[in-house]
Amino acid sequence: MPSINLLPWREAERKKRQRDFGVALGGAVIAAVAVVMLTMLAYSQMIDGQQARNQRLTDEIRELELTIEKIDGLEREKERRLARMEIIEELQKSRQEIVHLFDELVRQLPEGVYLTGAKQTGARVEIRGIAQSSTRVSALMRQIDSSEWLGDPEVERVETTQSGSSRQSEFVVYLKQVQPNSDAEDME
């Protein structure tokens, strides 16, 4: 019987299948690498885009913080100017008070009493002076107490000193400046 060798055909078929499998495997590996690379590229672009957005937000935040600092500075400047305006308004309102104070001090000063200094802190006034005697200081206190622009006299000290052949009393008196008829002024 004649023998027919079918092995080379099968062998050729097996080699063709192995080659096709190798090509398919290589194509699958290349496709898998391409998919991985494309995925990495897509994620890289997404990360770069997010980083760019984050950087823009950081820049905007920094710019807004500078703007807020400028606004805070302007607010502080506004408060300082308003405080200055209030002080100026208070000074304008109290301009006449100092005139009344000096006028009233001159009117209430008894004979034999001389002022050497005056200092005002708010409504409280400190006057220093020399009197011929301590009774003249008492007279000054009574006259201040009866004044409509001055009130609440307090003696801090009265010292009697010898000046040549005469004696004199150095004194420090505190008093308050009063505004008479403040109700009448409020109604106007």
C-alpha cells in the first residue's frame, strides 16, 4: 500500500497557525502597549490641565489676598480719617469753651491772687498760682463754686513761703469746666 505522508501539510499548517498566533499575540501586545500609552497620555494631560487650573486658582487667590489687604488698609485709613474728623468737630464745638474758661477765670480771680499756670485735661482744669494769703485761696474756691462756667473746686496743696519780708501762699487747685444751660443748647 502506498503510504501518503500528510505530515508536511500538517506541519505547514501548524507553522502557519503558530505564525498567525505570534502575529496576533504581537498585535495584542502592541495594542495593549498603545492603550496603556494612550491612557497614560490622557491621564497626564488631565493632570496637567488640573495643575494649570490649580495654578490659576492660586494666582487668583494671591491677587484677591492683595486686594483684601488693600481694602483693609483703606478701611483703617477711613477709620483714622473719621476719627480725625470727629476730633475736629469736637474742637469746633468746644472752641468757645476755652474763651469762656479764661474769661470766667479772670472774673472769678479775687484781688491778691495771681495765676502762674493753667492746664486743661478734658473738662478738668489745673490752675497754679500765688496768693497773698491762704484766705485769698479760700475766696478763689468760693467764687469758683458760685460760677456758672466753673465748678467742683478741689485744693491739692497750699504752701506758705517767705519771699523777702512778705509771706505768700503757692497753691494748686483743680476745677471742672461746666457748660451752663446745656439743655437749652440741645433744644436749639
